[in-house]
Amino acid sequence: MKFSAFRILKEGLTGNRGWTPHWRSPDPKPAYDAIIIGGGGHGLSTAYYLAKNHGITNVAVLEKGWLGSGNIGRNTTIVRANYFLPGNSEFYSYSLKLWENLEQELNYNVMLSQRGILSLLHSDGQFDTAARRGNSMLIQGDDARLIRRDELREMVPFLDYDQSRFPIKGALFHPRGGTARHDAVAWGYARGADRRGVDLIQNCEVTGIDIENGKVTGVQTTRGAIKAPKVAIVVAGRSSQVAAMAGMRLPIESHVLQAFVTEGLKPIVDHVISFGMGHFYVSQSDKGGLVFGGDLDFYASYAQRGNLPTVEEVLRAGMTLMPALGKAKILRSWGGVMDMSPDGSPIIDKAETGGLFLNCGWCYGGFKAVPASGVATAHLMATGNHHDMAAKYRLDRFRTGYRLMDEEASGSQHNLH
Ligand SMILES: Cc1cc2nc3c(=O)[nH]c(=O)nc-3n(C[C@H](O)[C@H](O)[C@H](O)COP(=O)(O)OP(=O)(O)OC[C@H]3O[C@@H](n4cnc5c(N)ncnc54)[C@H](O)[C@@H]3O)c2cc1C
């Protein structure tokens, strides 16, 4: 079924009886050419691009819960290409370009809203750092502009510019950054992969990885054994657990990250605002809720919910930046499990076990990476070679210490505290 304005009109006039499910619900086959463990954003986009770019369609995505039940449906929806370091810079730039055509590509409304991202600056030193980052973004072909306090105040008058600890002096503006509807991204990729023949198998937890003579031969699941010569582990916060099934110890720690949304309000926040020094960021959803978050809960955990001290900390930072926030009622909060890598950058690589692939280490930034990550992982699985834009995401950088990409890129420098 193709979505179009005509189709919506027709369905509207005929009682909406013609819509069909977005994807099939097949039972697992005994064998596939490739298995992807994890039906989050990265697993689904990998399956989609395997089918679309490489014609590999005898593929299963195995998801232990339901599609989109993990971080892909829990994030704060920010997409951006404001990274500084080589390795990250070209990857996220590539990803943003894919975002800009994603709705046409998937024939699905992912509600991309390039409303611009403002990363707040509080000192001359930060201006210098932001200028370097902005220049790096421009060299990469993306957009960036330094904004001084007066102009910023016109754009976002509701911030507390004169707070005593971090008075606001300006911002690095990234106009093409913004937000997208996270569930729709999962559903759009799922529908696209299914239409090309990929089997999306929900309620199917992988419990073991079969290896013979140094090569992967398939997986054990709660729905039986499934054979495949290629298996990709794409399970975000569960990466260490699933990789351990193949005898690997990954340099990944799982931490909870929380987010919050208020009741629907009239439009007030037109951009994404990142207050890195206070560990706080905010945007406004199309329904009117202020969507915001802060830092990790700072203890390793697999729980998809957070702790109260972090709630207090995030709200304190929010009130410091934007005192009007105190008038809003919070509707709900939730947590997701982050696959934190030691240098804040991801891993897209082959494992030493033949036919086994890794996609993990996305930390708090994996949503915006979904399109490029799918292209890169599919490319690696299909050709055996690293895609140029993701060539630096090697696992062995943590063993050798060479070519680490120590970058968080969430705004200003957290470590200045
Ligand atoms: C609160 C919060 C805010 C965030 N904000 C942003 C943001 O604004 N911008 C941004 O770029 N990123 C953001 N992120 C990060 C981003 O959401 C993640 O990096 C990204 O979604 C992770 O990749 P994924 O979508 O594939 O993960 P997931 O959706 O978690 O997918 C992994 C899947 O693997 C499945 N799985 C696990 N173990 C098994 C198994 N044994 N067998 C089968 N299936 C299994 C899980 O059930 C899950 O569905 C945020 C995350 C959180 C939690």
C-alpha cells in the first residue's frame, strides 16, 4: 500500500476500511542468508538497506519484544550533524542528508522538522571552541553559525540570560538540525524492509549464538534454532549480554538515560536548545509537550526506568535555564538503556568470529545515526568492507588505544565542571 494524499482522501471518504497492516507477522524459517538481532532503529534500517542497496532479502530481524520497544521509541528525537572529529563528522553529515530525503525514500511521514539546534555558550573560551566546531561543520558541508547574545535573546527570549553560574553569551546555531518522530522512523523502516521481503519476527529473543570452526552458523531463540551464515548484533543497551553469547567481552557499559514530557502547551520553544553546561536540553513536540532530558543516571543498569535524584537534577537545570518551565506540569518520564562506549563513538565492525557483525556503542546519540548506520552495517555485511563514511568505527581502537574518537558532541563541554 502506497501512502498519498489521494489515498488519505479516499480512506477518509470510505470509513478508513482500506488500510492494511504495515508489515506481515511471519513465523521464523529454519534458515536465512542473514539474521539481524534487534528490531530497533539500527536493526530495522540495516535490514532495509540490505534489501534495498544489496538485494539481500532472505533476512530475518529477530526482536525479543515488539518493534520499537527499545530506545528507538524512547529517545528525545533530536537529529543533527554537529560533530567535530574526523570519523564522526563525515558519518553524521551523511546521516543528516539521508534524513532529509527519508520521507520520500520510505513513503512514510517521519515528521522531520529542521527547526535548528542552539547549543548555548557561556564564556569566551567556549566561543573559541564553538568556532572550531562550527568551522569543522562548514568544511564538512553542513551548516553552522555563531550567534551573539542580543540576536539569541530575540530568538529565544524566555531563557534566563543572567543566571549567576552560567550567564548566556550566545550559541552555536545548526539550522538543519531538528527533530523527527521516533516511532515513525522504526515503523517506516520496518514497513520498507517487509515490503522487500525481510521477515520481521517479534517476541523472538535470541538466547544463544551458534559457532562452528570459528564461524557463526546461526542462533538459538525462544522460537527455536535458526541458521544463518551472517549474524549482526544490533541490540543497543543489551550489546554486552548478546556479544557474550559469542564469547566476546565488549567495551560497552549500559546506563539509564531518562527523558520527560510536559502537558501540551502553546508554541513557545521553536528550536532545540542544548544547555550543555547544565546537562539539560529541550524542544517542543508537535502536540505541544516540552520534551527534555539531561544526563545519565550514572550507574550501570539494564532497567528501562530511572531514579529520582536524576529527575531532581534535570529539573533543577531546566529551571535554571528556563524558569517558566516551573509552571508546566510533567505528564510522564521514562528511561532507556544506553550502550556507552569509552570514547563516546560507536562500533560498526566485523567480529573475529567469521560472519558475526557488531553495531553498538551509540551512547545517547544513536537516533540521528539510524539511516547512516543502516547503510554502513548493510554495506559491511554484504561486501565485507567498511563503508567510507563509517570506516573509523573499528572495535580494535579500544584494544590498541589508536584512533579513539573522544567526542560527545552534545553541545558545550561537560568536563569543564
Ligand atoms: C531518553 C533518551 C533520549 C535519547 N535522545 C536521543 C536524541 O535526542 N538523539 C539521538 O540521536 N539519540 C538519542 N538517544 C539515543 C538513541 O535512542 C539510541 O542510541 C538508539 O535508539 C539505539 O539504537 P536502536 O534504536 O537500534 O536501539 P533499540 O531501539 O534499543 O533496539 C535494540 C533492540 O534489541 C532488542 N534486543 C535486545 N536483546 C535482544 C535479544 N537477546 N534478542 C532479540 N532482541 C533483542 C531490544 O528489545 C531492542 O528492541 C536517546 C536515548 C534515550 C533513552
